[in-house]
Amino acid sequence: MAHRPKRTFRPRRADSSDSDGAQETFAEPGATGEQAARDPAVEGPPCGRGHAEVSELRRRGRGRRRGRAWASSRHAARAAPRLDGSSDVPESRMVYLSAEEEDGAHHSSESKDDQSSSPNSSRTLEDEFSSVVNIPDAAFIQATYRKCKLARAQEDYIPLDVKHTFTNSGVKKNSEDSESEPDDFKDIMPFTPKPQTLRQRMAEETTTRNEETSDDSQDEKNQDIWEQQQMRKAVKITKGQDIDLSYSHESQTVKKFDASISFPPVSLEIIKKKLNTRLTLLQDTHRSHLREYEKYIQDIKSSKSTIQNLENSSNQALSFKFYKSMKIYVENLIDCLNEKIINIQEIESAMHALLLKQAMIFMKRRQDELKHESAYLQQLSCKPETSVNKSLAIDEKTQSILEEVESRRARRRQARVLSGNCTHEEGASSDDELSSADMIDFQKSQGDILQDHKKIFEDVHSDFCNIQNILLKFQQWREKFPDSYYEAFISLCIPKLLNPLIRFQLIDWNPLKFDSIGLKQMPWFTSVEEFIDCSMEDSKKEDSSDKKILSTVINKTVIPRLIGFVEFIWDPLSTTQTTSLITQCRMILEEQSTCENEVNKGKQDLLKSIVSRMKKAIEDDVFIPLYPKSAVEDRTSPHAKFQERQFWSGLKLFGNILLWNELLPEDTLQELGLGKLLNRYLIIALVNAIPGPDVVKKCSQIAAYLPEKWFQSSAMRTSIPQLENFIQFLLQSARKLSRNEIRDEVKEIILILVKIKALNQAESFIEEYHLDHLRSVIKEFE
């Protein structure tokens, strides 16, 4: 059984001037609709039609009662055909209710809802409602229901000729309460909106007028209308009308139009006049705003001029401006350096790793060659029969290493011949040559690093990457406000600020190269020196802390980098590297001579690293083998050559160590050079050698490496204790040579003894062997 859809009301536009009338019009079909909804006979659809057709008929009926609501369902109403295909449908008569009848129906529904409170008025409204619509009785509803049920059981249809219309003259027929409403194409269908009543047209016209009037007059009129409406409502309540407050709050209220209110006439001239008045007011306001804007502009200019005058005239303002600019500058400088320090560290590490790799290649190659050559000669010593024809079988790796070593020696000999250096001894070379492929690879890697090094500060202004410009800023501070400059301890801050920039300039600096630039020729060094010199010109600040800036920079920046070269890259066997390193260290330590505790600590760290590296070189790189005299008697034998090369290599290290005599303490050098190297390695090799001119030559070279500073005392008659073994060897060699009547070599040994201040030993030897002609030599050195 189809249910009647929930009823909806067409909302109407609320008007402030017609609230009562709108409320009456809002519920005009309320009574009849709700009564039909409670009637089950009306809800039952005709058996010959579908549910959709019935719902369309109901919507069409509602549309005819509510005016414009029909437009959304007119096509469905026309498209509902009859099932039996016939067109004999009686026409439906539609009667439009007038506005007064609609209001009456609305009041009837309200009275029916409130019948519990006023029974007398309820009966009157019921009689009035019955005059409009005839309600079918219960018997008719039950008969219709049974007929529909029987037709569905028999799968039959209900004949359409059954008619039971209940209309009243002058009343509109309700489509929801009828079951036999005709539905053919001849039915009259409204295609225009329902004509508005006079009251509705007046309300719309009033609304249009009110929108055109000004805001002020509209508010006053709306207030008057609202007061009159409230007064009318109060009068109705006092007359005894019972109004259901709960129902009035749920329904939408619309103000009732009061026809007694008169409105002023509106014409085009009045509108034009008001528009002109409004335009004049806006123009006056705009002109006043322009005047205020010009006044504000003048005030701003005047304020800026005043600020500028005050800044130029006040010393305090000048100092504040300077301090503020310095603060901003230092903050920007720190931000720049914090950003670039990462790139500087990366480039610095890459360059250090490249040089370390090269140094490790040389060191490993030297040790491997020494190991393989020594093993090869040891095999030759165990099998003397193979030493003649040199037919000892060796592995391919050892063979290739030996061939490579010999080829490098041949190239060095050829180069010495071309240069005219014929006094060079085998084994005194550094052997730090690289192959062409390795050299190309090294240069390419170094070039790439230097290219990245140039790009670090290419996007930075010179005021933030040029040390001279940075120091100029602080120099201005020192000249303008010296008290605040020294109170701020700027001399302690400058080394920290310059650290990244100095490290940037030291990236391509190699203190081990003979042609490396000196620190004093570097731009940062000259800039710091100029800054210190300008500070020293002020006689009042002779004891200022600015003079320590250079030594602090060297201690914090240069020495750590130099220590890295000493510990990992420096080869003490290389005279070139040692000489260059000594030059750089001498300059650094001279600058550090005026410094105190903290700077001395950096100096001590540097010297300790130098001593440690030389000890490691003595332990790892010095190897002088001892062979039987039968193996070394032949000067051209492999054993003799190898022993000779290793002795001269150790003697070269001895000379390189003693080059540090002006930088390292004497006791440290004597312990390293004399105690660990001369007495432990060189003297033993000399004792096992065959006495002769070669031994004297080696002793002369040892004496030449000894620093003259150690023997400058005129009262000194005996040499230093560490040379006692060397002196005894010299006397022993002199005795052997005297027996063989080799006078020239004996004289050379006497000269060596005199040079090292072993005068007592020399005199005893002369008296023992009656060498009176050599006494004059002793007198020359006394």
C-alpha cells in the first residue's frame, strides 16, 4: 500500500511589512491536506494505475494549489498513460480558491489544532471546512480497499467507470482525496503562474520601493511598521484570540503588509539629486584624505631630515652608528666563514691526502726494494758458486723490482754526468722519481683540487674574503675608538677570524718543496704585519696585545699544518725536503721567540714531531748489512755495492739530522745523530771495512756534517763524549795506515781529530809515531 509522501510547504519570501498576511498564506492548504493524510482510503491508489502515476497525480494536484510548484512535475503528469489504452476519462474540474478562501482554510486548520482549548470555535471551523470539501465515510473507504485487494488477488483490474466524486459547487476538487481523477491529454493544465492577489502585488511593490530608498529612511520606516505590527498583535491577543506559541515558533513567520502606510513618491529627479549629494560627499572626503596624505608625507620627510641631522651632529650617534655597522659586518663575516669553512676543510683534506699518497708510494717502494735486494744478496751469500755467474733463480716479482731499481739508478747516473757532478756517491740519492704515468695522474689530481680551491670564494665580496680589507675595518675601530677596541680584546678575536682565510691560502703551500713560497712572502703575512706596525706607531700602546697577533696566527694556524707535513709527508732521507722544511721552521720559530707559554707550547709540539719523525726514519730506513770480507773485497761485487749504497744512505740521513742544529737542542741532536745513528750503524760499518782511502773519505764526511758550534770553545782539549767511539776508530785507522806508510791518509785523520777537538789524542798519536811535521796543524787550531 503506497504511503503518502511527507508534505512540504513552499517557503515564501519574508517581508518586514507583511508578516501577518504571509503567515496566513503559508498554511492555506493545511487543513485539507492533513485531514486527507489521516484518511487511509485516500492513500490507497487506484488498482488500474501504478504507484508512480498516483504520486504524479498527487504532485500535480498540489502544484495546482500552490502556484509555481507545478513546473517541476508537469512533464511527469502528462507522460502517465492509461494502462487500458482508452481515453474515456472524465474531465477534472479545478476551482482556484480566492485569497479570502485560502485564509479561511488556514484559520480552519489552526482552529482544529487548538480544539482542546476552545471547543466552540472548533465546531464553527468544522462546519466551515465541510462546506469546502466532502470527506468520504468509513464504509466507502473499506469498500474501496476490499475492491483493490480482490482485484490484485484475481490479477484483474478495477474498472475505470466506477465514479464516486464528491465535490462542492464553487470549491476546488482535491486530487489527493479522489481516486478517480481523470488523466488524459484533454485535461486542462495550467502553464502560467497563479495570478497574484492584490495584497501580494502590493507587498512586492513595497519591497522594491524600500530597496531604492536611502538607508536612513528605510530604517525609520521599518521601525514604524514593526511597531504597528506589534501593536496589532497585542490588540488581537487582548481580544481573546488563543494563539499556539509553540506552533508559531516552528512555522516561518512573514510580516503582514499594512495598506494604511503611505510611501513618498519616487521620481528620477529625486534619485538623481540624492546621487549627486552622495557624490559630493565622497569627493569632499577624498579631498580631505588627500590633504592628510600630503601632510603625512611632509612629516616623514621632516623626520628623516631630523634623524640625519642628529646623526651627523652627535658624537654618540656617530659611535652608535659605527658600532652598529661593525656588528652587522662581523655577523655577516662569521656567517660567510661558517659557510665556507666546510669547503676549505674538504679541499685541504684532499690536498693532504694526495701528498700523503705520493709519500707513501715512495716509502713503500724503498722498503720493498730494500727487502727484495737484501734477500737476493743473502741467497747469493749462501751459494757462493752462483755469485760468479749470477745464475741464481729468482721469482719474477723480485726480478722486475731489481730491474726497475737498476734502470732508475742508470738514469740518475746519466743525469749526473750531464750536469758534471762526478763526486756524487751511490746511495746518496733520494730515489723519489715517479713514472711518467704516475706523474701525469698526480698533476691532474692536483690541478683539479686547485681548480676547486679557486672557486671557494669566487662568489664572496672582497670585504669578506680579503684579509687586508678585514683588518682595515678593525684598524678603523682602533683609530676611532681605541678604548673600546682594547676593552673588547680584539687581538684575541682576529686570529680566529683569519684562521679560515689563512688556511685557504695555505692549501697549495708545500713547505717540503725547494721552490715553495716563504711565509713572509704570502699576502696574509704582509697584511698582518702592516696591521701590527700601524698599532705600534701609537706610542701609548707600545705594550698592546696587537703585536702578538702574528705569533698567535702562526701558532694556531700554520704550526698545525706544518706538523701534518712533518709527521706524514716529510722524508728525512731527502736533503731537499729537509732543507726546505728547516727554512720554514726557522722563520716560524724566530717569530715565536717573543711569545710566551701558549705559543711556546706550539713550538714544542712542532719540535717533538720533528724528533719523532727522525727517530722513525732511523729505525725503519737505515740498514747497513755486514758481509764477509771475501764478499766485499771485490769492489764490483753485488754485496760490496749494496753495502756501499746503504752506508752512504745512512750517512746522508746523519747529515740531514745534524742540519737541525740551530733549531733542535744540542743534546737531542747528539742523541739522535751520534748515539742512535753514528755509534750504532755507521761506526760498525766502518770497523768492518777495509782500511784505506775510502774509509778516510767516509770519516772526513762524518766530520764535515758535525756542527762547528759544538767545538767553538778554545779551552776545549777533548771532544764530546758521544764521539769517543769515532775518535778511537780514527786512531786505529791511522795506526794501520802508518804501518802501510800511507802518509796522506794519516794526515787527513789527524786533521779530523783536531777539528773535533780531540787534541790530546792527536798529540799522543804524533808523539807515538814521530810525526813532528804535523804539530803545526795542531797549533793552527789552538
